[in-house]
Amino acid sequence: MNLVVGVFDLFTYAVAGGLYLVLVGYLADRIGLVDLATLSSVNGVLLVIGFVVLSYLCGILGYPLGAVMNKLLPGGRGQARAEFLRRNPAARDRPFVRADSFLLLSGLQMHDMEAATEVNRLRASGLMARNAGPALALASITALVEVFTSGHPVLALVCAVVFGGASVLLVLQGRKLGYMASMKTLELCFWLPDVDDKLRSAQS
């Protein structure tokens, strides 16, 4: 099961990082710094391994951009705890509702790793979508420049609009998935045996 969580972690950063890497490669080729055609002579396995590793690193480096873009976009999904209590008023006085969500997730992992995997999947998908947003926003800016510098202005303009819209939608979807992960954590902890007693013991 640790392998599954590791895959989620890789998925979170490598997908978004791959977009950054492709964009950097395109710009480097466009301005003549590198010739991407020469990569065809490189061993395929090494090329794939290198791409995955660099994508993962780029995803980690680009993580703060996703957080900034998420803050800049207006609106929000609201508070998961408030929505959970609205749906389940019987849990209002239970200590687990006020506990840190990551602490609750750790409890889930100790009690039922399969249930916790579903939360990890939602969190990973949400972060992947959010972190991919800035990469597509940069691609949109690049496409806008290409409207005036390339020989295909119409295609470049279409790409600019598509990439720009997709970047916003990805961040909003990432926000939604993060909200769903918080809700799922609370819903699963509602049925977690002795969770309230353990929290009371930790606080005393």
C-alpha cells in the first residue's frame, strides 16, 4: 500500500512538472538554445526515466505557483467542517470535528489504510490539477506572444484562449477536489472507533 501512496505522490508533482518541462523545452527550441530533434538519438528508456525525474522535480519547484494562483482566484468551496456539520448535526459536539485534518488522516491510515487511500487519491488529484494551472497559464502567455511572432497567428490565438481557460478550470477543480478530500476525511472519521476518546486523552 505504501507503493500506492508513493504513486499518488509522484502523480501529484510529475504531471504538472511535465507540463512545465514541455513548455521550457518548447521555448528553448523556439529560441534556438537546443535542438529537440537530437533527442531522437538518445536511448528511449533513459529518455523516459530522465523525463519523469525532471518532471517530478519541476513539479516540486512549481508547487508554490499553484498555491499563489489558487489564492488569487476569487471564490472558494467554503469550509468543509461547516458543511459536514450542516449535514450531520449529531457530530457537532464530537472532538474529532475540531481536530486537524492531517491528524485525522493519520488516524485513518493507522486504522484502515484502504479508506485513507481514497482520501489520498482525492488530495493528490486536487493538487495535481491546481499545480497544472500555472503551467497552462504560462503556456497561454507564450501562445499570445506567438500570435505576433509565429507564422500561425490564428492557431496561436486559439491555443492562448484554450490554455488560459483550462488553467483557471484546473485550479478551480483542484480546489473542489481538496474540499471533497476534507469532507471524505470527516465522513470516514465519523465511523472511526474510539477517535473521540483518543483525542480527549491527547488533549488532557
